[in-house]
Amino acid sequence: MPLSPFPYSDTNKRYHTFDYFVRHAFGGKLARVALDAGLGCPNRAGGRGAGGCVFCRGGSGAALPTASVEAQYEAGLAAARRKWEIAGTIPYLQSYTNTYAAPDVLAALYARCASLPGARMLAIGTRADCLSPAVLEVLCRTAERIPLLVELGMQTACEETLRRIGRGCTHAEFLTGYNRLRRIADASGGRIRVGLHLLNFLPGEDAAQMLRNAEEAARLGPELVKLHAMCVLEGTPLAEAWRRGEYVPPDADDAAQIAAAQLTRLPGEIVIDRLAADAPRSILLAPAWVRAKRAFADAVDQLLAARGWMQGCHQ
């Protein structure tokens, strides 16, 4: 098969994959190892809301993790080594809001993660409304020790949708936090990279709005974007709406069509970390197709090739 004409690819991909990025930036494959530090979320009884977003499981805060970050990392690293030959890892503080704690607590946590054996970059998932000047200072100091990828859940640029899903943060507030982070990232000499998450098929959103969300992400200029399709999880308000027939999750074809079209709106230099969401089988109610991530990625690849599209071609 001939190689893709897309410049940020050495395979048949027509978009800038995370695998391509890490191989060229770090000299080999890096495995993400997801970690839960139990930091909670301000939208789950922390001053921004109570109960969290409609798609989020849980009650007033994060359950305490059953193992230390070191023990979680050891287990995740062993699993990664069984699957791949890796050149290192990216410890990923994934669960809840990982800048939602006192600065000294965060500094100690990040230092522990940076010290994990094989760590080449530290990824921190958080909200844009949890980036105080003191927290940003901690991020700057941490980046002197290990490169950072700070991932923000933008989800959508539509204020009405954000109210509907109980996000507890307006898009205007998101932009304030994003711009603060962008400034320190720009001054870091590449030591801090910024990622954005887009959540497709939020209740009430149509294809036009999802494309506008991608265009807004492109305007903001992050280093990385994750595309997620909405998953209905047991124990969430969205699950109750789904049972009542008030929310219908996307089928795989619709989701692939949207993801492919969004890619054409995103500049080619932006890394695309993923094309669809992931969820534990034990709590995933719908859609079933998200369990087949490779088949979904193949469907997006086929759409792009059939239409002669590639990332950034419709900017």
C-alpha cells in the first residue's frame, strides 16, 4: 500500500497520530500508564456544582484509589510491556481533576510521578477552571524536571450545551484558563504542551455544532486534540435519560463521519491522540461499537482515503 501523502505520517495514516509524535519526539514508542490520585473535582461538590456532568459517574467526590500511584504504575507498566516493545512511558494522571488540590500537594504528587522508572513525559488531565497562578507555577517548576502534557476538557464551545450537561464551567471561563496555560506553555520552550478534549454527540448537539467545536479547537492552537464519542455509563444521569429514550447514542458510521470531518478542520501539526472514547466493559451501556477501537479507526481511515481528505485540508 502506498504511503499517505500527509506530511506528519510515515504509514498510511492521513492524520497526525500520537504514535508518530512520540516516535519522532522521543525516539520510540511510549506507553501511557493511567493513574488515579483521588483528587476529586470541583463540579462534584467543590464549589462549581454537585454530582458532576451528566455523563460522569460518582457522587460528591473521587473514591480513594485502592493503590498508590507507584503501585498503579508498576501494574500498568507490566501490562504495557506484555503488549509492546517500548522506549519509555507517559504516566497519565487521568481520573478527575488533577490540578484540584493545594499547590504543595500537587508539587509532591508530580515529583513522585516524574520519578517513576522509565517516565519520559508526564500527562495531567484537568479542567481549565482549576489553573490558578499558584498551580501554574507548580506546572512550570515540574516542567523543568520532565516534559508535561496538560490536557483540558473543553468538550464543546456551545454555552447552551455546557449548561445542559451541568459542566459547571462556561466556555468563556474555559478560555480564561486556557489562555493562562497557553502563555506559560509558549514560554516553556516546548517543555509544556497543551491538549484539548472534544466530546462528540453531547445531548442536543448536531453535526454543525460538532464541526464548530473542532474549528474552535483549531483556533486555539493546542499541541494535541482528543476526540471522544459520548459513552453512556451505568450510574450516570445520562444513563437514566438513555433508558427513558431521551438520549440516543451515535452509531459507528455517524461517529466516523463526524470524526473524519473534524480532522479536516484541525491543522496538520496538531497531534490527534485518539478518535473515540474508551470505557470499562463493566459499566458501558452504549454504544457497543466503542469496544472495537481499531475497527473504528480503520473506518475513519477509509473515509479519509475514499474522499481524498487528510487532516487540515478544510481549514
